[in-house]
Amino acid sequence: MELTFDGIRLNSPFYNETHKDWKNKILRPFLDKEIIPNIDQWEKDGDIPLEYYKKAGEIGLFQLGYPEEYGGVSEGIDIFHTLITAEELARPGAGGFGAAFTVHSIALPPILNFGSDEMKKRVAPDVIKGTHHISLAITEPSGGSDVSNIKTTAKREGDHFVINGSKTFITGGLKANWFTTAVRTGGDGIGGVSLILIPADAKGVSRTSVGPKQGWLCSDTATIYFDNVKVPADQIIGKENQGFKIIVNNFNNERIGMAAAAVGYALAAFEEAASWAKLRKTFGKNLSQHQVIQHKFAEMYRRINSTAAYLEICAWNIQNGSSEAADISLLKVQATKMLELVAREAMQIMGGISYIRECKTERIYREVRVMAIGGGSEEIMMDLAARRMGL
Ligand SMILES: Cc1cc2nc3c(=O)[nH]c(=O)nc-3n(C[C@H](O)[C@H](O)[C@H](O)COP(=O)(O)OP(=O)(O)OC[C@H]3O[C@@H](n4cnc5c(N)ncnc54)[C@H](O)[C@@H]3O)c2cc1C
């Protein structure tokens, strides 16, 4: 067995030639040439230059799975292309890169599924090309777990909504041209929540960076302020006061993507630790020949591949219309706990070198917490699953 990113993955019946071609002939060469050589610099700069989004658009990264009429590619594309993309984008081991290049996948689907034709035509083609950017703005300074309790208001005045409030921790928020935003249009609770599209250049919108972060360094994370922002009433996504369901369903996509990314980071950490352990000598033999270290690899392998199998079955069920939200929630918990263990053990295997910034696993270790908190924290995921079990 080759102890590499691809080598330790089990054969899976879900991937065919189109998935393999997308990964090996298009995506991986693009990452190897354009992304990986630049990652360390982008992490130091805290940003990825805009030209790289355009380059990613040119290879079709943002098109995948979106309708052809808006410039997407949907024929022959299924959920496993999405999984393989999320896993591969994690291979450079920089969560900020993956977050920055996939944020459209959580902000655009509500528009394509529930927006007006005018909205779709105005927004989707440029996002899919990679020339314009869109972010999802749900979390507020008062909290992100309890979406039913959001405070940002959108009050109807004639044929407009006037929006007041703020959002925080918004991925790509400094670059975004639009925000797919959760607002309160009605009374308390889930029945008063709507989604609305807010242009970033609308009068009364301002934004700032949240400040230095533990990880996701090359992706910007912003706080957005809405001060009497006027948006035409037809910019509501879906029906007024019925946004909560759209948000919750959208979270399922995000969680599957994060689980696939967690598998990718874990594979990258495993590969780096394995190549180190085979060369490094301690007590007269290779590190990889010590039984304690071998057991760490066996444990990582077991957790990575069992998580990947759970991921693939959940994805297959989504594709076949029989998905269960409890499983998607528990899958996310499984994936981030697996990543936590793998990042830890890979660092232990590499010892001091793993503490140095140029080591990929050092960065992956710093990406663990945001994976376990963002997009639905472990506690909230367990709670949701337990409620679905009807205990
Ligand atoms: C780098 C980064 C990028 C992000 N990107 C986005 C984005 O693009 N768009 C967006 O909208 N949001 C984004 N988020 C926000 C993220 O989704 C929230 O941080 C997350 O949902 C948790 O919300 P919170 O931080 O407000 O924690 P809180 O809701 O305040 O919760 C704090 C802690 O308490 C726990 N907790 C809360 N309630 C309970 C309970 N009932 N029982 C047990 N435990 C509980 C939670 O699990 C959490 O660990 C991002 C966050 C980060 C760090």
C-alpha cells in the first residue's frame, strides 16, 4: 500500500471515470501549478489575489453542478464530483484556500433554487465565472447557533425593505459583491425569518475584517453592518417569512462539503506524517518501524476510511432523495472529531518539525477548530441528531 493521499483511500463504487478525470486531469494539475506554490505566501498575506479566482473560473471550478443556462456545467455532474472537489481542495492543507474558493457553494444555491429569474441572471453567471463573489451572511454578533433568534431586521416600506443590523464571521465578506442574508421580516422565532439578497455596494453597507484568526488565514472573514440599507422587495429569496427552511436545507450542503474537506485535510496530514516517519531515524531504526508509531497510523487509517465511507453513503442518500438530517449532522461531527485526532497524531509523529509554520500539518492542526465550530458546531449537530431520533 502506498501511504499517500490517494494510496490509503479504499476503492469506492461511487467514483467513475468522470470523477477521476475531473480530479486528475483538471483540478489537481491546476492546484499543483497555480495554488500550492503560492499558499505559504497567501497565508502570510492573509489574502488570495483576485486573478486566481478568475483562473479557477477558467478551469470550471465554480461551474460544477450549476445550470448550463447561467454558465454552469450540470450534465453528467453528481454529488460525488462535489465531494472529490472538496477533498482535493483540502490537499494543499490550507483551510482558508478551500473556504475562499467554495464560499459561493453555500451562498449561491438559495438564489438558484428560490430566487427570481432576474436575480439568477444578474448574479449567477458572474459568480460562476469567478469574476464576482457572493457570501452567506447568517451569523450575528449575538450568536450563530440559534438562527431562529437573529436580530437583523428588514422592515417593509412601500416596495422596499429597509435593513438594519449586523453579521459577523462572514467568509469572503470583504470581497463579496452580494450577501445572501438572513433577516427578520416578521415576528419572533423561525416564522419571522427571511432570506434577502443585499448588494455589497448598497448605501448603508459597511464591512471590516474580524481581525487576526487562528487559521483560515488566506480567507477573509468579515463583520458586515447594515445601516438603513434599502433593498427592493423583490430581492427576497423565496417567500417572505419562509427563509428558515431554506437556510436549514442549505446547511446540509455545507455540512457534507465540510465533512469531505475534513477527509481531505486528514489524508494530507497522514501523507506528510508517513513520508516523515519512513525517513526519520530514532533509536537505530526508522520511526515507522516503532510499534507505537505504527499503531498511530493504523488508527488514523481506520478513522479516515470509516468517515469517508459514512460520507459516501450520506451523499448517495442525498442524491437519491432519501437523506436524513440526523446523519448529515452526525457525519459532520464524525468528520471533525476524526480530523482532530488525525491532526494531533500526525503532529506527534513528526515531533518538533510539525510545530514549524512551513509544515502542512501545523496549518491543518490550526484548521481543526473552525471545522468543528463553523457551519453548525459539534454540540448543535449532536443536539439536532438526538432530536431527530425522537428519544
Ligand atoms: C472562520 C469562520 C468563518 C465563518 N464563516 C461564516 C459564514 O460565511 N457565514 C456565516 O453566517 N457564519 C460563518 N461563521 C460562523 C459560524 O457558523 C458560527 O461561529 C457557528 O455557527 C457558532 O456560532 P457562534 O460562534 O455564535 O457560537 P454560539 O452560538 O454563541 O455558541 C457558542 C458555543 O456554545 C455551544 N452552544 C450553543 N448553544 C448550545 C446548546 N443549546 N447546547 C450546548 N451547546 C451550545 C456551541 O456549540 C458553541 O460551541 C464562521 C465562523 C468562523 C470562525
